[in-house]
Amino acid sequence: MEKNTPKFIFVTGGVTSSLGKGIVASSLGMLLQARGYRVTIQKLDPYINVDPGTLNPYEHGECYVTEDGAETDLDLGHYERFLNRATSQANSVTTGRVYQTVIEKERRGDYLGKTVQVVPHITNEIKRRIKLLGNTGDYDIIITEIGGTVGDIESLPYIETVRQLIWELGEKNSIVIHLTLVPYLSASGELKTKPTQHSVRTLMESGIRADVLVTRTEHHLPKDVKAKLAQFCNVKKENVIECMDAESIYGVPFLLHEQQFDEVVLKGLDLPYNQQPDFTLWKTFLERSLHPKNEIEIALVGKYVTLHDSYKSITEAFTHAGATLDTKVKVRWVYSGDLTESNVADELKGVHGILIAPGFGDRGINGKIIAANYARRNRIPTLGICLGMQIMAIEFARNVLGYEKADSTEMDTQTPHPVISLMDAQKNVTEKGGTMRLGSWVCELIEGSKAASIYKSQLIKERHRHRYEFNNDFKEEFEQNNFIPTGINPETELVEILELDQHPFYMGVQFHPEYKSTVDSPHPLFIQFIEATLNHSLNEKINAKGEKL
């Protein structure tokens, strides 16, 4: 295949949102990559926010951060976890970013006085962003997922752009996969195809024909239902693919592969499909994930626990590392706003490990501090991420160093002991969107530290998303009391890692290790944390047997 001539796959959705376009796109990408193709996936999001960085997690779930510092939709996390390939700014497009660029061009006079319109100016900008990845020459196939559902007003410019691109690319250079719902009506005992028919018709009214149908369903599609969908939606019978719920999202690629989904797509793109994929690693992972020998329970202490997608990358990192250790990680969701000194023992009773979650703002902070204190005193393996590390520092300053009013200036600007303070680079920042310390930064590990033994390296790079940092005025006192800064940014001297000496595992990290965990490469920090948690669980069982004896 010649350089700069990638094939394009467009994934659209209909009938209802949250059907799983991201998982289907990721699964397809994994299958095509297993056949030897260079694949990447991008997301077109129709909301007018420039990015999800300012959105409440309850609105949009987790905000995922790329290596180059883009704040993106959580689907990019799925892409990376399935493909084991980093994404970038170019993999995420929003309506807000598109309009912002077009308006800036208009203000500069780039359009030479022309009336700026959705067609061609907005669609041309969308087209330019879709093609950015293709222009690199790094990919054979680019999968483009379009957010929302066909018929949504906000999605219309994207659908029109896809129509134009299909025409420009020519035959066999693109394919459209349409994901829809085939509901089952228990009253009549029937699978209903009409919602899919209407969705495909709406797509055709926009000038786009679906080449492949992927149907989300709770029941297997009989041959006659598939034939009906093929006939009324104008697709081949073999191009109607059913997608039922899987026991694990990592099993979805195999369900689709059994129906020759990847072969159907490659035929549509006129690409060779003779190379058989190697699923050895994935099948081993899936077997260990679904049928583990051990089970542990970890308390995830956070503010947004009622929407589990708020911590999607963390729970997936648990899955990756757990499978490595043949261990199922059961998550106990603990809302930090409910934790008090009087109930913490009951709320955390029986857990084998504790993760203090990232976040922003002062709500639920005291509960996190109480959880950190409980974990430290009771020698429970604990990992703190971003704000979680800062919480561990505040708790230590209050209860070990004796600074009762120690705090972060994010929570208390007048604290006499600002253990956590606003970064110098952030002091003149007024806008909220995209202005934090973002993306991948270097961290130097102290030789002989637990962190260095985990990473097996003294120089690492991890992704960040924060404004506040550990105050180095307290660094020496922390070291003297065995809560040691073992990871430092060599340029800014920012403390990246704190680890408590003489504790099974009590570590806080300013960065987000969960963003780099994939099926192929589980994150070493999560592996070590779960191993410590597993050891704690086994020790508890041994002690319990001893007490019974």
C-alpha cells in the first residue's frame, strides 16, 4: 500500500445512544491490527464544548488525556487499550473545536470576505481534521467514530462531511458501518427490525448508504430476521452482524470475528484478508480475566462513584493487572462524602486494598483524608492518584507531622501549612479549559526506591492532569518521617511520587498511570499494587485460620 493512501471506515449509530460504538470500533481495530494492518481510530464528538475537560464527570464520564496533552472523550481510552497504540490531539474532534477554528480564520480574514457557512466551511474543517491522521503515512486504515445518533441536529455537519468524503475517496476506499438496536418485545415475543429500518432510511436521506449493519440485541437474530434486515436496509446478508452483550468487553472482538466481521470489512475495502490473526495473548488474558484463581476487593474512594464511567481507566487497569496475576478485582464503590471517623471502619471493613481517586474541588475531601488515615494506620495497601496523592500528603502532615490545619490551597487558601499549593505556572491562568499541566512528562526515580523496582528504570514518562503540586518546603520533613518523595521531575523538581517506608504498599502518584494500561501492556504500578493487595488478602486468611485454631 502506498504511503498516504489509507482506507477509511466510518462508524455511525442509530436508534439510541450508548449502544457501544466505541467498543465496536475498538474491536474492529484490534481485529484488523491482528491481521497485520496499521490502524488508528478517531472520535468526532458533536457537542459544542471544545473538549470534555471542563465537563462534570457525571455529564460525560471520565476525561481521558493523551500523550500530547489532549483532554478527550473516554472512548479514546478504549481505542488505546484495544490497540496498544497511543492516540493524540488529532484523534479527537469536537464541534466546539471545529467552530472555534473556523471563527478564528474568519476573524483573520482567511475567507476573503466570503459568507461563512456550515457548507462548505464547517464541513471542510471537519474534513481537514479527519484527513490529518491519513496525511502522516503511519496508517493503512483509519476508523472514524461519529458520536451521537443519525438524525441528531448536532450530528448533521459530520454526516454531510462523511457523504462528501465517500464521494471524494472513490469506490472501495471507504466503508460505512451502522450500529443500531434490534429490540425484543417480550409481550409479543418478537425481535423488531423497524427501528433499524428507520435509522438506515434516515442515513440514506443524508446521502449515505450503510455497507455493514452491526445490530445490538439481547437475543440471537434468526436467519429470517437477518434476511429481513438485509432486504429492507439494502445490505448483503453476510453484512448483517449481531452484537450481543459479552461477559467482558474484551470478548467482543471474538464474537464479531466468529461472524467474519473483519473479513467483511476488508472485502468492502478491497484489501487482502488471507493473513490469519494471532489472538494468543488476548485469549490468555481473557481466560485469566473471566476464570481467575483468586479474588480481592479494592475500595475505590471517590466523589463520582455513582457513575462508574467516571473512573473507567482505573477499573480497566484493575482488569489488566488482575488478569496478569490470575486475580479478579472486585471494586467496592465508596462515596468519600459519606465517610466519617465513626463509620470508616465499617465502610472499609473487609477490603484488601484502597485506591484514593483523582478529582477536583473540596466536596468529599475530608472523607478521602479519613480513608487515607485508616489505610496508613491499618497497613492496608493503598494507591493514591493525582488528588489522591495530595490527600495522602495532607493526611500525613496533619496526623504525623502534627500540622492540624495542613491543607491544599485549592481547598483552603488561608491554610498555615500549605502542603499542596498552586503550581507557579498556573498562578496567572484565568481560563479553565485546556490550561492544566497536561500530557506526558518525565519523572526521575530514586535508586533503590519501591517505584524504581516497579518500573525497572530510573527515568519514566507518565501523563498528567493537574494544577496543584506538592509544596517542596515540606519535602525534607516528609523525608525525615519516612514518607519519601521518590519520583521527581528533573526540570521543575515537582514531586511526582510519595511512598511510605515500612508499609506493605502506600504510594501516591501525581500522574495518571491508568491512562497507559492496556491489554498488551498492563501498567506495572497497578500490577504491584494488586500483588500487594493479594498478599494482604492471603495474610488475612492465614490470620483468620490461626484465630480459629
